[in-house]
Amino acid sequence: MWQPASDDFTIRQVLELQEAAWNRGDIERFMQGYENSPQTLFFGAAGITRGYQAVLDNYKRRYASKEAMGRLTFTILEVRLTGAESAFVLGRFALDRTAAGGGPAKGVFSLVFRKLPVGWKIVLDHTS
């Protein structure tokens, strides 16, 4: 049976784990929040990236050092369950970085999650 409150909590927990991994400088662990699939999509200022490995490679290239990664904070504005196996998340991010690391950055994101046998995973990320 579908349990919305439990699913909402679990989705938020995925994002908390991503935030913690990022702040440890662990991009590999951060990426565990995404579905490891060629269909995973990321939309950002640089364009559209298709596939888990391509998204991972982009993160590693753009955030090649702990200084470039800075400290990430997510603010979750809404988790909307759109079905028993899908959800939409709206939020804000802030990166606190030194000038040498690229300076502070902030923006908004929308995510589509899918409930898989391994848990809730991001299948589409639009960050700007």
C-alpha cells in the first residue's frame, strides 16, 4: 500500500544524504541519489546531460576539488507525490565557497524521483 508520509520522509532523507556526501567532498556518494541509468537526465545552464555516467563525469569536472565544491545547503520547498512510484521535489540550493573555489552560488532545482526496488532515486534534475 502507498504510504505518502513515509515516502516523503524517505525522499527528504535521500537529499539529506546527498548534502552530507557533498560536504564531505564525496561526489560518488552524492551521485547515489540518482538512478544509475542511461536515461537519467540533468538540465542546467550548460545544457542537457543524458545518462548517469555523464552526469557523474560533469560533476567531477566542474567540482574537481573540495574548495570548488564548497559547502552545500538544500532548502526543500515541496515534496509532491505524483503517484505510488513517482514524486516531484522543488527546492533551493546554496554553495558557500571561497573566491578561489568559484565564489558563492545559489539557485533553484526541480527533481523527479522514481521509486525503484533499491529505493527512491532522482531520474530528472533541472537545476538553475
